[in-house]
Amino acid sequence: MSGLHTICIGLGLRFKEEGLKVGYIKPLGNRYYQEAGKATDEDAAFMRQTLGLQESLDDLCPVVITPQLVRDSLKEKPEDLMDVIISAYKRVSKDKDLVIIQGAYTWTQGLFLGLSARKIASALKAKLVLIERFDDTYLADNIIAVYEAFGEELIGTIFNIVPQNRESFIRDILAPRLESEGVRVLGSVPYDHILCSINVAELARLLNGKILTGHEHIDNLVEDIVVGAMSPEHALSVFRRRRNICVVTGGDRGDIQLTAMEAKAKCLVLTGNLYPAGTILGRAEELGIPVILVSTDTFTTAERAEMIIRSARTHESTKLERVRELIDCCIDLKRIDELTGLKRG
């Protein structure tokens, strides 16, 4: 994940603090979520809350990719969903100084629905900013490909989740080269351990897990997943080399569970629906380490947990404060204003 939602939140809060009337829409929802029994997109629901928006979720996310929509669309060409998006956009943009339009998972997602990023941007006459997660292998290729596809509609790119040891590479080598190709670099946001984490309560919810102990510490932030499938001696050295870990292991691996607690893991996820021994739960309670029980196997659970952390949302207040700081220090807001024609006052 690129961290697109996080950047949208940060920009929205920044513009709102300046007194601007900020609107938001995610035309194509790709993060299925239910609120009040209704299908919507998780990003749209959270943005509505964060920015204090009054529009309905139907307008903030007019089209949600659901299994039913996919099946129906594969059987026959869907109705013109673009009209639905345009109508929603007109409503959310009414009396607003600007509207943040958040894209889907990739710029090609929605092609089979006739709702690719390019078609949506053209229909809404939107200026585009590409949020690109740093990746040494495909970084420049993807950016130039998007620029060639969108042309001048793409006003620039923002690098996100940049490792500390690659910041100078972007600043001194990559950015100048891209600028020479006509691609404007509007910012470089570093990897931040607070933003790239998830609290234990949310992790448990998304894993469909049951919290057995440590309820008063479910706000612990987890950054990394480690599978406990080795010997306790080897496990201890692995655990201590990682930061703010969640250890995923079988419910019958008491030796690994105790080792994880010794290494100060932020939480344990026990798999296979196997309850641990009472001594394990007692020790976890004593140390304030939450223990989550799930029914899935260790490999599946670890894989899902990794994906959850990679796409962790910016929902906690500490994250919101941090993203605001990063927007101010790492993104060229003045240049964005100039390129979009955004005016203050």
C-alpha cells in the first residue's frame, strides 16, 4: 500500500485548519466496510468522521466494489456508473473551496467497470497527484508510466514511506531526474514507525480474534509480525532484533509464548483455536501483554496480519498528530497551491 489514505487525511486536516471548506470523495471504494448495516468504504467512513463532513456515505463513496458487483459486471457490462459518481461529486463539492478525490488501490483498478483513475479524473476535471510508496526496483518505471498515461493531468508525485537511508537518493538523484522528464516531485515523506503500525484492538478485530487477556493494553502499537515456529533459543535472538512485535504462534507452543513475553512483545496471537495454559495467561496478565486467540492456522494468520499492518489506517489520535507534522515538513504545499490554482482567503 502507498499510504494514499494517510496523505489525504493529512492534506484535508491541513487545509481545514487554514479555514478552507474541504470536501472529500472516494469515487470507487475498494475497502469494503459496513456502517449501520450498509456497505461503504472504510476510508470514506473515517474521513467523514475526521473532517466532520455532513454528506452521506453514499455520496462520499458512490460506488463500492463488492463481490456481487464484480460478479454482475463480469456477466454483462454494468450500467453507466460514471453518472452516479458525477452526481455525487456535484453534491459533495457544493460550497467547497476544494475537494480531495481519493483514488482506489491502483490507478488501473476499476477498468472493467469503466471507472479507472484516468476516466474518473477526466470526468471530474481533476488534477492528479501520484502517491508512490518507495520501492527501489520499480520506482521510476511506475512513475513515468503514470505520467505517460495521464500527461499534464498529473501535476506531480509524492514519495511516501521512504526509508531513512534512501532519502538522499531521492533528493539528490531521483527527483532531479524525474523533474528533467517533466515529472514534478512535490514531497518525500519518510517511513514513520507510528504511522506504520496498528493497535492491538484493531489487529484483533481484523483477524476475527478474541482477546483473552491484557485488555487494558489493547492500545499497544504493533509494527512487525514475527512467526514463532523455531526453537526458543533462536526465537529470543530473532524477537530482540525486531521492534514492537506481534508474535504469531500455535496455541500449544508455550515455550515460544514465554520467550515472546521475555522479549517484550507487544502482543501474542495464538492460532488454531488452541487455548494456552493458565500459567501463560497469568504471566501475560502480569506483564500487561495482550493475548489474542484466532481459529486460523499460523501461516494464514501471519500472512493476514502482515497485510493488515501494511495497510494500517491512520485512525488513532497519535497518528493524526504525526501525519500533520509530516505534511508540514515534507510536502511542498506552496507548489501544490500554485499547480492546482488553490487560493486562500
